[in-house]
Amino acid sequence: MTKRALFLVFAMAALAVPLLTAQSNEVLDSVLGEATISYANAAYLVGTASGRFPETTSPADAGPLLEQEGLGTPGLRPTDPVTLGDFSYMLTRAFGIHGSIMYWVLPSPRYATRQLAYLDVISGPAKPGMPLSGDRALRILERILHRKEAAQ
Amino acid sequence: MKPIVLVLAGLILFSVSAFALQGDFGVNLDSSSFLSSGVVDTNAESEYKAAVWGELFQETDQGGSLDLIAQGSYRYTADRPYIVDLDLLRFSGLFPSAFGAGTAVELKAGRLNFNDATKLILDQTLDGVQINLLFSGFQIRLAGAYSGLLLNPSSNVRISADDYLEANDNSVFFGPKRIITEAFIGSDGFAVQALAQFDMRGNTGGEIINTQYLGIAGTPRLSPNFYLPYHLTASYGQSTVGNKTTNLISALAGLGVQFYAEELAASRAHVQVTYATGFTPVVLLLNNISFDDFRPISPPTIGLVFSPRLANLLYLDVGYSFRPFASNPSSVVSNIEPLVAARVFFRDPLPRLLSGAPADILVNDLNPNSTALYLGTEVEAGVVARLFSDLGLSIRGAVFLPSTGSSAAFMSNRGIGYALKIDVSAAL
């Protein structure tokens, strides 16, 4: 999918969810340009999409803000790459996605990834340690928002 | 042994660091309990299985991937209290754009599942190689495999009388030795497939059977909710005992309708008729051969209580399942799926039409004086529930009502058969 098409997909999802209507093109461009999404941008996407903080928040502040709520990944710096497992774990906590006994017993990136793959939120290979590109992160987030919308 | 382990460990470490392989592992626990009664005695059996799997995965350019997965298991049954087996050892490589844009080559090698388009002829884990050439709208599959390294309890390759005798023989360690080949070209709507199996046991004094299959199969979509599954297979084979070789010609066919509507509580329904030839003692003019029993490579399980071999059989299978709480936001509740099904069994009518007598069917308590074709009806009900992403449960019960009486297919003392099957699976 091209960058512009992805942007359109994301914009359509954003139209359905008022919380995302004002996502800055600057951040989206930055996310789409990342072969491996940074912790700052991943935390920004998760935090704004779940309504934890406004979209005017700086991506650099997003990680610490999520961590204050127990949803981030302490130890990662804003420029550090985020794996599929890290991103999945942020999403399952921020959106309250459960449904796995092992996730309940041992909440972790590993079981968060499996849960999202089971729900078809993650399509394709789903290994917790995989590097995560910006466009794949956006697609995962888009499916989460669709699920949330469908459940309402 | 020690140097080999060190070399393997070194290779794995090198692979993980040099090629940025992703690793994953897990444990699967399965329990299956089966209770049946009616025909002879009440019988209860359970199987418990614990499997450990590990996977190495690497993404390559343009959406390709390299994947190595292995699974070993420990299985307990009352008959065989220790079965340690290698369930899966599969290398998969996906190479996109191998023949231009929109194409791909998928290579699989090792111990993996092989099946034909109908899954009625072949559906079995084997050791071999499979190549899929993926084009826009159709694919070509070529496969070759060997069945002789599978443990006997894990092998369902049963074709000759010797194969069936060995099935419950604890002194036989490995399953039947056969080379199996497969070629497939087509799409979901229409495909042509060819299979063959060759008995590799050599001259043991028993019956050696080689079989070849050529057929068509597909499940075209008739409308947004209806599908038309069909298949037709002709089989040719050679049965050799000592110096005498008999040619075997047989056929398998099926036609049905499937319905699926997500909006109607994820309703699924199907009606399907399946036909497999039985021995017909009419000599064809060409090559002095008769129609014979159809012989699948791995016989399918047809019913819960009554599951005859797929030979000399005509049966109607109807079923319906739905998810009454499909729209419930809780995935625990929404995945509960009740199901009902019924199967009506007949013998192949062709032998009686041509010779006046029906062919024998290899089940207990058949009435030798009867020429009746109707064998009985099985009714099944159950619930399948994926309660959590890592916990599944299935409870299925069935009743088989045999056709009994002085002129009916079964002896009068054959009772109604009952079966209850409970499966639980967990992924850790």
C-alpha cells in the first residue's frame, strides 16, 4: 500500500473516531516513513487513539505519559524501535482487550500479540519480537478502532 | 553426539544473530475422551497429549518469509501409555514475484500435513516436499512424500488388508511404507488433481496395492451465501499377491450445497451426497477388470458412532451450525457454536442393480441374508466453543439407528449405537 493510500485509510478511520480527527499530518508522515516505528510515535498513536491524551501532545512526551498510566514500556527511549509485541501489549492495555487465559495469568507482549492475532487485528506473521513498521502499526490500530466502533 | 549438539547450537545462535530470526515457542495441551456403546459393549477411551513447539521465522523482501517450525509431543492412551512423537518439522519458504508480479513460490519440506482437494482421499502428516506455484486466480501444487517413518499409532495410511491388521498391532513400530505423490492445478472453483501411492514393502507374501487417482474438485460460489462443493475421482490400482496381479477400478464422487450467512448469527448449513464404489462382479470387456471398492490413501472419519470405510457407500450428510450470540461483545460468549447433523447411510446400489446382490460392507453384524441397501441413520448434536483464544472446547454426542429386522441390512440383535466425544485444547 502506498503512503498516500495508507493515509487515506487512516483518515477514513479517523473520521469514524472523533478522537483521531485532528491527528497531525506531520506525525502521520513521520510514522509512515518509519521502517521500524519508534517508541515515541507508537506511544503517541496508542495514547491519542485511546483518548489517554490530546493529539497536541508531543510524541516525545507520549511515552512517559503512557508509562504514568502503566501502559507504556519503561526502559525504552523515544527513538528506540518498538517490536510487534511491545506495540500489541500497549494496545491491549490501552483498549482493555482481554480474552486469553494466559494473558490474564502472565500479561506480556507475547500473549498480547497472540490475542491480537487471534482477533485478526494483526494479519500476517505475528511473532512478538518482530520489528514493526509504521504503516503496519497504523493498519493494526485501524482494525482496533474498527472493532471498538463495531462493539459500540 | 556432543559435537553434533554443539554444532547445532552454534548454527542456531549464528542464525539468530546473523539473520535476525524471530523465535517463538509454546505448549499445546489436548484431551480427547470418547464414550460409545450399543454395538458390542460400552467402551470408553481417552487420549491426552502435551506438545512443545518452537519456531524460527524471518521476513524477507517483498513480503516473503522463511519459517522453520518443529513440534514434539507426548501422548498417553490406555493402550499405549507412552507415545513420544515428532508431530511437525516443517521448513516453509515463501518467495514472492518468482514469475513476475502477483505470483509466488511456496516451498515446504519436512514433516507436514498433505491433503487432496476433497480431504477424503488424503489427509495425513507425511515426510516429504511440497511446492506451490501461486498465480493470480489459480495455483499449481506438486508434492511427494513417504509414510514409512511415521509411528504406527500416528499413521492413518491404510489401504490393504495388511495395513488394517497392523493398525492395532503394538509390535509394529512404524506405519505402512508408501510413497505418495500429488499434483494439483486449479482454483477454489475448479481444480484437477492427480494422486498416486506405491507400496514399498516389497514382496512380503501379503497383498501389495498401488493406486492412482485422477479427479476434479471445487467449491464455486453460486451467490453471496451459497456454494456448490463437488468432486469426482476415478481410481485405478493394482493388487498383487504373489505372482497374480488384479486390476482395480473404482470411483468417488460428491455433490452438495453449502450455505453461510454471517448476518444470520453466522449460520452454516450443508447438504452433501457422497458416493464411493463397492465391488461389482461384472467383468468389463476391456482388460478383464471389475469395479472394486474405492480405496482412499488415508480413510476419513465419516461419523461419530458409525464410520464405515469410504467404500461401497452412498451417504447423505446434512448439518447446521450457528453462533447465537455472534454479536455479543464478549468473545467468550460470541464463539459458542451449537451444531446438529444427520447422516443417512446406504450401500452402493450399483452392485445390486447389475448383479442382483449388494456388495459386502466391512462392518459388524451385517445380515448376510439381506439385500437391503439402507444401513441406518446417525443423528449428531453438539457444541463447539472457542471460549478464549487459548482454550477450546467441543462436546459432541451422536446416536446411530441401524436398519434391523429380518430383511434389513443389520442383524436384529444390533442395538442402537451411542457416542459422546469431549475435546479440550489449550495453548500456553
